[in-house]
Amino acid sequence: MVHLGILTAHHYPRLGGMEYATHFIANELQKSSSIQVSLSCNSLKGISKEVAYKYNCYRAKSLSYLTPWLFKYNQDKMIREQKVNLLYGPMLHGGGYYCYNQSLRHNIPFIAHSHGSDVQTVAPISYGALLDDNLKKRVETVIKNADHLIAVSQINKTNMIDLGAEESKISIIHNGIHMDMINAIPFECKRAFLGVEQDDFLVISVGRNKPVKRIELLFEAFKKLKDYEKIKCISVGPFEELVDLAKKHDVLDKVIFTGQIPKQKEAIAHPPFPDLINLYRSANLYVSTSYVEAFSLAATEALACGIPVIIGEKHGVKDVIYEGKTGWIMDKETPSYLADMILDLYNKKAYIKKNDKLIKDSVAHLTWKNVANQMKQTYKKVL
């Protein structure tokens, strides 16, 4: 019997790819008769204590300077009470490092799971944990001492190897998506709501105006497409941030703003979000201009909805795309090159529409059940 103990600072239902992944993996693992799952996390400010989990959840209380101590106390309490015999930590400098310390303390093996920003860097925008000397030491310590490591993509694995990880100690397990739930959402075309015509070519982008998302690259590409009235952009994310950026790049007439989905008050809702799924379905193409993406939920959800993607060279989702059919990779990440790619696909829109089943099938295996099964195989290697 595996008594799995998950250690993480931030946890669902706070929004975030890593938090979602940890929660959905735990949910699936808990269904197994051979695994008992428990999780210890920091205090979840603003999240009701009534939020129920299918697994044991040890939430630290929020008591000012005592909170870090209570977090560590809860870890020890969980390990003792649940007879934990395997530790698992998401993010090498976060949960992975907590697992390292508790592994020493309790003589329990541990697995650390990278999600990208712990081993990726973009120095010009000060992105990545490795740029902080203390966090870098944590990452290096975990890589050296973990009994096994999990990467979410080949790029993610390569990043860890570059930091000294043994290749034989790394398993690639892609993040999951809720395929059945996506397929069960009734189709509702959003074009009339968006005020666009049926023959308009819609490019959709999802994300905040954060430096790593590099949305200015997309808007600069659309500035070069100003003469093509039928090519338009749907921008999903915080309204004011993105409107201000569009004004700066003079593309207000090319971009349709939806605001954040889900809305902030829906922050504890369970993805997939029907409005977002139907925006994907109503679009022709998903574009991500992020500097780096270990394995993007937005890109895989777009693929699950049957629309192709354009991504960057340092995007882990390229592990699952068929280039030229389900997705395209920017060889040059410049506004001119991206604009030419969008224009080329606009001229081929009838062709890419015929590939919608192939596109959906390309990610059909990315279910959380399959992710959990791969996790189980990893545990067998360690125990």
C-alpha cells in the first residue's frame, strides 16, 4: 500500500496550472485501492474551510509569523498520522525541497515534480527561480537527492539534465486535461456574441499581460495585419491590462477583449470552463507567444476543442503536436514572422478545418486517469 504524502505551499482552489495539476492528480490517485493520498499545504487565505477534498488535506492556519512553523508542524503531523511511506513535491524549489527536508527527517523516499519555472529562465525579464541564488541551491539540492524526478515535457526534462540530473531518474508525464468534460459541454458559437462574421478568421490568445507571456509580440504581429479586415484576435485575460497594451501597439480595432475567464468570483470553479471552451471552438487558431511554456493547459485545451496552435520553440506542448497538421512552431519569434504564419493559415483555413478530428485525437490520451496511472508506475520504481 502506498501512503503518499504531498507537500506544497500553494494549493487548489487557488488558480494556477501547478495547483490544478496537483489537485487533479491527487483526486485520481485517491480512487485507487492501492494508494492513500494525503496533502499538506500552507494556509489558503480567502478560501473557505468548507471546501471539500477527496483526499486528506492538512491546511496550515494563518497566524502571522507562526504560519511557516504551523506549515512544518502539519507536514510532520500528516506523515505520522497517515503513515506516509512516499513523499511527492510539485516544483523543485517548493514542494520538492520540503520533501527533501522531510525525507531526511523521516527516512522516506521522495519524488519531485518540475512544472517549468523552477528550471526555466528568461534572464531579460528576470523570470525563473534559478535567477535567485537561494532558490537555485534548493533546485540543485533536490535534483541531486531526489529518488526520482518527473518532467512535464521533453524540454522540461532537458532543463533538469542541464542542471545535473541523471536522465535515468527522470520520467516524462504530461499534464492532463478533462477530455470527457470538454466533450460533454454543449457547443455554443460565440461569434454573434463577439460581433464577428462567420467567415472571419479568429485567432485566440489566453493569458495575463505578464512579461513571460510576451503578448506584445502577438499585438505587434496584428499591427502588421491591419489591412486584412477578416483576421481578428480574441484576447482572453484581465480587461484593463490587455486594453492598455492594445492601445500601446495601436491594435484596438483588431482585438476583441473578453475579460478574465473564469471571472474572479468563480475562482474556485472546476475547469474546464464552458465559456472558454466555446471561445476556442468558435476560433480558427490558438496562438501562444510566451517565452517559455513547460506544458500549457490553454494550448492543450485548444487542441482538445479541435483548433490548431502556433507555439514557440521553448513550449513543451510540441511533444504532442503533428507539425503542419495540428500545430506550428515559430522558427523566428518576431512580429513579421508570426504575422506571415497567421496570414498563411488564414489562406489555408478550409484545409485546417478538415483536421479538427485529428487535432482532437492528438490529445485524447491526456486524461488525468492516464496521468495517475503513469504516476503509479513511477511509485513502483521508487518503492
